[in-house]
Amino acid sequence: MHGPDQMNDDFCMPVGVEDCISPGILIDAERVAGNIQQMLSTVKGNASRLRPHVKTHKMAEVIKMQVTAGINKFKAATISEASMIAQHGGKDILLAYQPIGPNIPLLIQLIEQYPEVSFAAIVDHEDAVNPLSTSMQNARLSLRVRIDVDCGMHRTGIPFGKSLNALRALIEQKDGLEYEGLHVYDGHLHQPDAETRRRATEDIIKQVETYDKEHTSGEVVGGGSPTFQFWAENTSWECSPGTTLFWDMGYCTAFKEMPYEIAVALLTRVISKPGKDLFCVDCGYKAIASEMPLENRLTVVGLDDVRIVSHSEEHMVLESPEANELCIGQPLLALPRHICPTIALHENATIIRNGEVGSERWIVTARKRLGV
């Protein structure tokens, strides 16, 4: 297990990086493999309990690694991600995004294109159920659906109660749809204290158990990366971590008890030294996600006292008492606070093996939203 300070020390500049273009993503393939094994260990080796989310990496090569490890169920947020999974060995795909509008015919096209793959989607409203049912009937298909449960995040979903029961009854009477179970995402649980997070997770699990006793819930997929271990320990249901595959500084700092390694860094270079204690690097917000507050967007490996001064399209200005020791053109490694949206900014990644980079590249396959 690594704390953030130790993790910074561990992710060293790989050999051969001088020929890598910056800004660019570097992925340590051995660390990704280690994180996959840790995910399997958390469910005691039972790969059927894992339905990892692919939105973190969007990469066919990572899907292949998971399939090789025995994982064949996945969760996706976009049609493009679902298509990528189907193309590269996944056999059971849950589209964890309610299909609406033109996405419905795209989903149908995907189902028809990969008849050997089992597809499912989530729903939370009758106005989505009705056109989805009609479209499936017209295509002479049947789609598994899970009800998206709002367990406290208040982003999508429907809370337990009369409305959820009515939605389930509607699904069960609709041709073209097959009620399968529940999707319970607790993305609002980010308490740094593990026991506080555990208790909050167990409260949600109890709600699902109560529903299950009264109605027989069917299949359940629950949790995200911060609560993965608690769902694994307290239930027999599917778990759907995503960020665990790559990890990042945000989770490494907030959840120090979780035994995953940061597997991705952003290569950047010093391009200017505009003033005392200031240096500018080439990782603008077109290279690293900017949804975090300015001060929390990245950590620079090897520089302990760094403050982000400004961030624009192709530039980031930082302040550090060590700035004078840096040279123009010097490569640096940055660890993004949030890796998922950062990956989506890049077309491919350079792969590290045994501490060295070579010619191997992994394409960010599902970066585009349409990929059927």
C-alpha cells in the first residue's frame, strides 16, 4: 500500500523518455496488471462478481488484459465504449447510461452487430422505457434492463419507493424489455475516513437488502471505486469499480487504505521560465483535466513545494523555490488529480515496461462517442 508521498517517489522517470512527445500519457503496464489482480483479490478471485467500468481508460488493450484475467462483464457509459468492449472479448455489457433519442437505434445496431454478446441498459423513467420498448419490438429484439437507483447522489436514478415499484411494473409488462435487476451507484461517498465511508455504504446496502426481501431485486451491481471493498465484503452482488485500474492522485490521497498503484503519469516539459520561482510547462487544459480547482489539478513528481499559478489551453505556470534548478526542455512527470477525464483528452498513450519506454502505444479506442 502506498501513500501519496511514497507513490510520488515510486513513479520514476522511465528510460527512453527523451524521445517521447509532450504533453503525453505514460502508462506502466505492470502496474495496470497489478491493479487488475488486486481487484480480483478483493472479490476473492471470483471474476464473475466484477463488472469494471471502462470509462477510466477507454482502451481496448486494457479490456484485453481484463479478459485474459478472466473478467468478461463490463460497464460502459457510451455506445463507443460498449462497442469497444464487444470487439475485444467482453461478453456481458451494461450500458450505465439511460438510452434516449438517437442512442436507441445506435444501441440496436450494436446488439445486431454482436449477437454473441449480451447487452443491458439502465432506466429510471417511463418516458425512457416506452420508446425503448417500442424500438426493441420493432427490431424484434429483447433488451435486459436494470433500474437505476438513486441512493443519494441525486444525479440520475429513482429512489426506493412507490415510483420505483411502478417503474418496475411497467418494465415487466413491456414487450422487448426484460427486467434484470438494479444499478446502485454511490458516487457521492468520498469520505476520507474509511470507517465513515464503510458505514455509509452499509446503509445503502441495507436499503437494497430490504427491497430484495420485499420484491426480489434480481441482479444487483453496486458501488464505485471508493466503496468497492465494502460491497465486495458485505454482499454477493456484482461490483463495478473503474478508477482502480489506473488510480490517481485524488484517490491515492483521499483513500490511503486502498492498495492500488498509480499506473499513469502525464509527461510534460518546461517550456519557459517567466520570472523568479516560476516555470511554465506544456500541459494546458487540453492535456490535463481542468474540472478540479486550480490548486488540485496535478502533482509534479520530485517537486514537493509547487503551486499552480495559472492554467490555459496549452500552458500551465507553476511556482516553486526549485524552479531555478529546472532547465528549458526538461521533462517532468505530473500525476493528474483526476485521471478519467484526462485520458479522454489524448489519442494514445506510451507504454512503460520494466522501467523503459519503447515503441508500444495504446490507442484511446473509445475516445470518440460514436463507435458502432
